[in-house]
Amino acid sequence: MGLTASVLAIDAGNSKTDVAIVTADGEVLATARGAGFRPPAVGLDTAMDTLADPVGRALTTAGLASVTHVSACLANADFPVEEDQLATALQARAWGTTVTVRNDTFAILRAGVTEPRGVAVVCGAGINCVGMHPDGRTARFPALGRVSGDWGGGWGLSEEAMWHASRAEDGRGPATALSRTLPAHFGLPSMYALIEALHLGQVAQSRRHELTPVLFATAADGDTIARVIVDRQAEEVVSMAVVALTRLDLVDEPAPVLLGGGVLAAEHPQLNTMIQNLLADQAPKAIPQVVTASPVLGAALLGLDRVGAREGAQGRLRAHFGV
């Protein structure tokens, strides 16, 4: 590519969108942030309009009408057919000559590696895992929740904690401090009161995610049930990582396993220690690493890969994002 080669990097999750305009030398010309990208909830056209706001601001700041390549890592791009649909929608916006769309988990992976090689497990509101090999192969999961075999993530952990706490309080299950700590987070005296408050809308359903840190704090205080839930989350993370490594023929050689998303980035000692121990047993050459870099960095690096960036561009870009 010539001197005018440039990348529009988009990392669009359910809660926010980050964009960056980057030259082929790795110089960041502009960045912008916008609202979350939720096509299933608002429809594709409205979701694309949501992207248009931060993209437009970034292009204006960079003094560009369009770029050479659009590298978009998007939430809800769970199947290749969805990636194709989103790529078509992005192409219609004419923000770039070429467009590549990937699931947003790929941004976490690429942000944490120096080449497109390794596996990333993201545990945020949900859980997902992807892998990349330098020969172009990828590994991925549908990651649609329990219907596709997934367990955990922040939303799932809070639900599991409430299930055990409710049964402990009414006598159907073993005792756990969760039956006290979960309602106490909302200033309520019992699980019965919390269930009623959620049912009647006195506590918004969206606030259930606040219970995940309470679960980890209760586990750290030694509660058996809470610790069992945390251990199972570690088992699920490692199960996905080992399957992805195996699919890519990386399980028997040193390969990074990047851990991202709010649950894993918080580095809860029990969870991360259990993950390290299980990986040491099931994939001893894997190299676990928590990734806290901005995912838009990963989208930008994938874009630089695509345009054949000059030597040193990756380092310059990483330096901009402080990694």
C-alpha cells in the first residue's frame, strides 16, 4: 500500500464502541467513542447508525473522507453468515475500500499477541473463546449461552449465585453465605426480598450483574458454595481454551492464552490461580496472560496486518495505547 494507506479500526461491544484511524506507519490520527452496538435489539440499520456517529467524528478529526481498509471487531458477529451480513452493511457506508468483520473477541486476542497466533478467552457479561494461527486458520464457538453449551460469564455467574442462595434460604439446598451477601448488596434483608424486588422492578434486572463481584468476595471469605461456582468458571475457561488450542495444533507447543473481559481482567486470585493450575495440567506449554489493553488496539493491529503495514508500525501503535 502507498503512503495514503490507512485503517479504520472499530471495536464495537454491547455497551460501547471505540474507533481509531491509523496510518500504515502505525500513527493514530484520531479516536472516538460511541454507544453500544446491538443489532439484535435495535435492528441492523439503527445499529449501523450508532457506529456512524463515532466513525464520522474520527474521520473528520483525521481529515479523511474514507480509508483504505475497515477492520471491524463487532459484538453479535457470532457466525460467519453474520460477519458477511455486517461486512456488507459496512461496505455500503463507504467508509473504506475494503472491509473485514470479525467477532469482537478477536480484538482481545490480537491486542495481546505480537502475531496472529494463540487463543483468547473473554469472560465479561458472557463467555467466548477464539483462536488464530499464522496460516490463517481460526477456532471459535457460537457463544450464544447455554443453548450453545456455554456456562458462566458475569450474567451467568450472578444467576448461579442467586440459584444457590435462594435454595439455601428456603431449605432446598445447602447453606451458603450468598443468601446473606447477595441481598445485602441492595440493602435488603433476605433472598425472598431480593427476588420480590427484582420481580416487581424495584431493583432493575440489569443490576443483577452487580452480584458477580459479591460472589467473588464471598468466595474469597471462604464460603464453600461460592468457591465451587468460581472453580467451575475456571474449568469452563480452560475447557474452551484447550479445545481451541487443539483445533489449531497449538496444544503441544508454546502458545499464548489471553484472558480478557471484566471477570478475568479483575484477576480474582482464586479464579486466575485455578485457571493457571488447570492449564498447567491440560496444556502445559500454554502461556496464560491477562489482557487489559483496549480492544480497539487489536482491531487496529488486524487492520495493519491486512494492509501490509511497514516495519515498526505495530510497535508505534502499541506505544500509543500504552502497551
